[in-house]
Amino acid sequence: MISPKELLAQRLQKNTQKHHNSQQEQVNEIKELRRNVQISEIKMSPNQPRKVFDQKNIENLADSIHEIGLLQPITVRRVNDTYELVAGERRLRAHQFLNKKTIEVLIIDATDQDVALLTLAENLKREDLTDYEVYIGLSSLDEKLKKNKQKLAKSLGMNREDMYKYLSFEKMPKEIITDLNKNPDLLARTAATAVKKFLSDHNDQETEAKVALLNAWSKLLNKELEQTKLAIFAERLLHAKANQKPISNSIVHKIEHDGKIAGKINFDHNVLKISLKLNQLSDEDLNELEGVLSKLLQKTKL
């Protein structure tokens, strides 16, 4: 069976051919295939999975466009009396940065399904989308297209296992989704898969599991917890509450010095562990360290 990507390519080729065939009879239509349009007439695509654009990259692209011009027009489609962006948001943003009023566009005929797939495919080629942004792109696709995940994965150049990992984000609580919309780097697909399993394993304790997860998530936001340990820590919180026992805090605090990781502090089951990367330690330094720890022990006894 033909893949969605191949189907889209055929439709775009057929669209181009249609314009060429009607050149004599429909001059206006062929003129609209490639033309300059007012930037104010272009609206952003609702299918854009990318949540964050690097402003420095946009400005560098703007410098290039200012020097040598736009090498490739952006792609749009007609939606009522306006144009909807299909591909080329970086180029469009660069033109806006330069305060340009018009931009060269390639106008295509495409369905919502075609546009969603094309937008995602273009972004995946850049290989700098976060896992959450890939999920946003996948979730915007037509339900019929998403039904055959193996076929969809193949058309986008990914394996089915990764496809399921990306889709794990759909099980995240809305509070986490809100944070991911602001900072897509917070959670990768492997960690999201672990969270999905945690919630599924405790489906009979849905409310309690969500509370435990959000408490763990708050520690991640405060950089007290690594995302790879998010589900594990939520599990410990849930288990501790069920057994009415204080949670053992196994969070690792990194010790930074001169911009580098110099060691870590780990507190777990009332045991404090400190490790430092040192070339040498004098007797005076050792005595000073022992003094600090001694004062800490005295405070805990009060």
C-alpha cells in the first residue's frame, strides 16, 4: 500500500501539473503558484509542532536573507481569504525580524491531513525537535492516519517502538502538559513512557498516583530530581503514603564548582553520602570538614 508521504508527494505533483496544463486557460491560477504576498495575510499553521524557536538562529537567518535574499520560498495554502503557512516558519519569522512586508511563497492545494504530515516531516528532517514536540506533531495528524502506526512510523522514517514512546505524552496530566508547552525539554520520550506505565499500574489509585506524580514533578522543576527518576520517585511517594511511612529522599544534589560537577550529595534512608572529586586533601581541610559534619549532627539531635 502507498504510504501517506508518497500519497502527499503524488498530490503535490498532480497539483503542479494541473497548473501547467491550465496555463493558457487559467492564467491567474498559474500566477498564484509562485508569487509574493503580504506577510500580514499569512497565518501560522495550527499543525506546527515546534514550541520553541531559537531567536539567535532566526537572526542569523535574517542576516543571510538580507545579504543574499530568500533562496527558497515558503509554502502556503489558501484558507478562505488568507494564506496558511505549511512550511518555512523560520524563514517567515526572519522576514518579520527584518520588518519586511512581503515574502515569496509557493501556493499548494492540500488537505488538513496533508499539511499536518508535511509540517511534521519537514521538522523531523531538522533533527532538533524535542520528543514532546514530535508528539505534538503526531497528535495533530488525522485519526485514520494514526490508526496504522507501523505504516505511519515508516512514512516518517522512525520505528514503531519510538512511535509508541512519543505517544506516551498523551497520558500526562494537564499540569505537566502546561509546563511542557513552555519548556519542551523537560521530559523525553523514555521518561514519559515510564510515567505512563506508573499511571497505568496504579489505575485503581488514580487520584493518589496523580498527586504523587505531581509532587515528584515539582522536584524536577526545582532541579532536585532527574527526569529519568521521575516515575521511580513518584512510586516511592505513593508507596510511602500507603504505608504511612516517611519517604526516603534519594534525590541526588550535584555539587558544582567553577562551572563543573565536582561531586554530589545523596540522602537516603537517613544516610547522608557525600562524594567529591579532589586531587588532594590536607589534614587541615579534613579537620574543617569533620567540624562541619559534627555541627550538622548536633543540629539533628536538637
